[in-house]
Amino acid sequence: MIDFFVKDSRLVLRYIAEFATSSDWVREVIKTKGFVKLKRAFYFEEDDVLSDDEFDEKPEIDNFDDPDLEQVTYFLFAKLIGDYYKIKKGILIDAFDIFIHKDVAFSTNFFVADSNVSVFSLIKSISQNDFYIGGNHPSAIPVEEFEKLLKYFPTSYERRKYVEARIASVLRNYLDNVKDAENPYQKYLNTKLSKQGTNLTKTFQDIELVKYQTILEKLQEMLKDENQYSEHQWQEEILQIILLLYPKYIFAFRSVPIQTKLANGIKEKQLDFLLVDSNGYVDVIEIKKPFENAIMTKGVYRENYIPLRELSGTVMQIEKYIYYLNRWSFEGEQFLSKKYQMQLPMGFDIKIANPSGVIIMGRENNLSIDQKRDFEVVKRKYKNVVDIITYDNLIERLRFTIEQIKKL
């Protein structure tokens, strides 16, 4: 058994033999070899042994029938220097110095892992800087973090499970009915401490809440006074909102010229907006003011509500743009990358690969349940090419997002 206590300005390691014998085996080993190694981690020489006379009281020890056979050896482990106990170099490691703050309550497992692995021998293979535990030293590791670090050391149980898993993985290739040792091993690892960084969701929770609440309020105010906005200004304002709601897009270019290869030659057309994501790939967006009757018919055709010309025309328009972009392909990538090179980061190229489309238009608040159901059918019909989003749908998404953030 090993424990520690303070004597004057020294930190003393007390070793009590686990099995009583008639001889003092620790001193005999030191006399014969010149050193003794305890728990595969503590290395002591003769100069480290302290006289028994310094210690008047003998420790109380269970499981010994004859107290006269109790073998207790005291070793000088560390000396107090300032606010830290400096462990004598060579006892644990000789590659660097180890300092433990005087207020740290530590035990043997600070130095020896459960599987009798020397903690600092392993640390030496990773870092050879002087090691401080606790206190205010600039490079000190907080006690709580050091204790977390110790949990990464494998236990004897874990080592056995690992060996079983490795052996089973080999034997399974040659033998039948081999026990599944890998699955229990992986389950055990899942219960162990894993690296856990800062909770970024919590860190930015308040900021995100303000962000989405502000966007919601702005959108609601815009919808109240939509007639006060020109088409151009409305598009610019909504585009800002879209870029905040869809952070994958990092650029939005207005009035983008694209070349169309038609039967009667090459013509140039203008895209209202071209979105570019963080990888350089482009998508097309159309933004329309929210006219009241722009989505579904009020009357039915063969018992179905059908999309109004404003909606079907916009879908057709954006599908054509996508078609033109795909045909333009490599030439278009070069043209657009060159045209916008001053606004793009150095080395950033625009890419065209099956662009998708986004349409922002119309209101759903004046639709009946049946109209909404048929509108959903229309949206799903074009889902693989175009995402049709109404302003009421935008508001709903914002509200759901805000509610979810509040629950975190």
C-alpha cells in the first residue's frame, strides 16, 4: 500500500508491504540492486529512504496478524518550493520536472493507472515539458482536467477486452462459432469518457435567438407594408433574409448574364439572382412580391385546384434558366469566374453542376385547406428542381426555429 503525507516542507511517500515477512525486503532489494521499483512507477535509491526515527507514530493497518511484522518504509518524494511540491527527478521520470500545487489532494492514481501503467512514462512519449498540476502557474493543468486525462488510461479489464476482440477478429476467419468479442469491446468504449468540446449551440444560443427574432420581425413588418417597396428594393431585402436563413450561400449576384444556345444561335439572357455556395456551386433564385392571388386558382378544374399562371410561369422560367446553365457548363464556369473574380476570394472558382432553383413568392394565409393540400402536391411535383417557398412558409420556418432555440 502506498500513501502520501506532509512532513515539514517535504512530501513523504509511505510504503507498507502488502504481505508481512520476517525480512525487510525493500531495503534488501535496494542494498542488492541499488534501487527498488514500486508499482512499476516509483523508482527509489538508497538516498531517498528516510529514517524511521523521524516518524513516531506507526500507521494503523488492517489485515496484519502480527504488528511487529509490519514493514513500513518512508521515502522522500518531493520538496516544497514556493507553492508547489517538486517531485525529485528520477523517481517518476527523469526527462522533465513535475510540480504539484500544495493544495492539491492527490492519490496514487495520479501516478499509476489502474492497469499498473506509469502515467508520466506515457506522458513523456507525448511531451517533455515541465509538468504543473493545479495552482496559478501559466502552464498548469487544472486538477479537474488532469483527472479527466487519467480516465483515458485503459483499465486491466479494457486491455483484456481489447486483446479478446483482436484475437476473435482473426479466429473468425478460420473457425466457426467464435464468440463475438468486438461488439462488447466497442460497447464498453462507448461508455468511457470521450473528448467533449465547448457546446457551441449554448455559446451562440442568445445571438441566434436575437438573429431569428429580428428577421421574423423585419419580414412581418415588410408584409404589412409591401406596397411601400419597389420590386427591386423588395428583392434586395428578401435576399438578405434568404442569405441569413441559408448560410450555405456566401455570394448572391444580381442581373447575371448567361448565354443560351438555341437553334437560331447564341443569345444572352439575364438571371435576376445567382446564388453561390461555399464550394462554388451555383443555384438560381426568383423573388416575387407577395401578390394576394399568385399561387392557386379559386375555382377547381376537374375537382382540383391548379397553379395560377404567375406560379407556373415562374417555375417554367426558372427551369429554363437551369437548363441554360447546364448547357453552358464549362464555358459558363470560366465566364462567370472571370466576370466576378474581383468579388470572389483568390482561387475561388464558380462551378455549374445541376443547379437547383428557389422561388420565393405568394401567400398561403388566404388559401383554403383544399387549396393548401393541392398546393403541396404542386410543390412536391417540382421538388427535385425547384423549392417553392411562400412568405407564410418563411414565417413558419422562422417561428419553429425560434421555438427550437428556446428549448436548448
